[in-house]
Amino acid sequence: MGVQNTVAKNYMSRNDIFAQLVNYYVFHGREAVRPTDLRSVDASEVILLPDRTGGKRSVEKYRDILKQCVFKVAEETGYLFIGIENQTEVHYAMPVRTMLYDALNYAGQVSKMADKHKGERDVMTGAEFLSGLKKEDRLVPVITVIVYFGQRPWDGPCSLHEMLCDSSQEVLDCVGEYRLNLIDPHQMTEKDYSSLGDSLQYVMRFIGASGSKAAMEKLLDDFKENYMYMERDAAELLSACTKTRLVIEEENEEVVNMCKAWDDMQEECLERGKEEGRKEGRKAACRQMKEAVLEIRNGYNTIDKLISRGFPRDMAENAIEIAGQFGF
């Protein structure tokens, strides 16, 4: 796992951040889920399937994060499995990937229910015995949310239909669309940002503005206080995703100044640009000197002749000297 994925997983695994995201995306900004309503569960999705020999083979996929969630809306209390996939790059097969995660989770739920009925020797009808489930059994909904931290807008497919070759509408009507639950900060509105909690919204705002220097400078000016005193793990996530170098003076420092980090990066980029310019200047001078020496070998063997070929006097003099050292 790369640094970007590690810091993203550490940040998004926090129950307070996870709850912010679920309330924003699933419940449209309502506080239906509290951090205490979340419980981490095994993020591996595993199912045993029969093989051709009559035995079993294991199919296993690993999510980034998976939590069991209790939600309360009005007087209703319910349960969900919420998975988060952190993407720092566009994934062009993401609809199939998330569909597989969710299918394995549902298959696992069915398998556990069937094993429970079998272990408890529950009386079942023929149809129930065939499926392993009783008629009244119900599965817990599974939702996978893609949180995108890339510096350019998501340009991958957002549904299974977008991945399919051209086909008639009649065919597509019979194929599940399997739409992505995608959070792309480049497509978020001010209302979207404001629906998130104080930490996550400023992470999303920063990522959304990161592709434009002008947008970033406006953001840091509009929300200067928020970025001058940013949570360390949020700042580390932004640093990893936007290549903004952080200077953390104390090991236990809890807040980081992202405004200074951005200014430092801009200054470093300026200095690198100047240095590259100087390097290119030196390279150009070397190329021109080589050309002057070659002209000497072609018969333009005096300073005046080299000047007539467009070379500066000091370069012509140096070229004559170099040519003399090599005897031509």
C-alpha cells in the first residue's frame, strides 16, 4: 500500500470523519449517524464457491474500509454496511470492482444465515432448504462509496452501463446499471462542501482547488484560519495527495499550517524553475561552443570568421583556444 492510500485510509477510518461522509452522501446532510453508531468490521470480502471437482474454492477481495452502521431517521432505526474506497487515481473498472465487493458481501450474509439455520436445525420448507434461507430472512444493505482524492476531475465510468459496448436500449434495460456512489471534490458545489463537517469539507475543498494555482490562492485567502490550524492527519492526507511538502517541527504537533506549506511549495517551484532555466542556459552555451569548434574544423578558423557565423566574440576566442589545444 502506497503512502497516499495509507494516509487516506487512516484519515477516513476515523469514526467522526466516516460519520460526516455517511450523513452527507447517504442521508443528504441529516445527522442520521453518530460516530458512536459505527463499528469496524473485517474489510475482506470472502466467499467459498463450489468448483468443478465438487470441492470449494475461496474468492477473496479486500476493501479499504468497511463499517457496520446504525442509523436513525425520524422514528426509524436501521442497519447498513458502509464501505469506503479511497482513490487517488481514476480507476476505469471501478463499477465492476465495487459490484464485486458488494456481491461478495451479500453472498457472505446469505452463507452465514444458511449456516445458522443449519446449525440450529431449523425446520424449513423445500424452497427454503434449497436456498438456505427462510422466507422472512432479510439482508443488511451494503453501500460502497468512492472517495476520490485525485488532482484532476474523475473521467472514468460512473456506472456499469458506461463500460459496456454499444447496445440497444432494450438490452441495456435488462442489464443492471450499477451506478457508482462517487464523491469527486472537483464536482462538488458550495452546498456540498457546507454539508460536510469542519474537517472533511476543508480536505475536499483543498483537493477540488489543487489543480489551479488561482483557485488555491483564493481558497486559502477565503478560509485562511481553517488552513492555518489544520488537523495533522488531514494535512498529511493533503500533502500526500497534492505533493505539498509539510514541515512538522514537533513529533506530537497536532495542527499544521497548510497555508505555509502551500507558500513553501510555490517558492520551491519558483526556485526549481530558475535553476532549470540556468541549467538550460548552460546546456545551450555548451551546444553553441561545440558548434563553434566544428565550424573551425570546417574552415572558419579565425575569430572574425566565427563572428561572421553569428558567434559572440568571447565564445569565438574560447573556441579558437579549445581548437588549438586539440590541434585543429
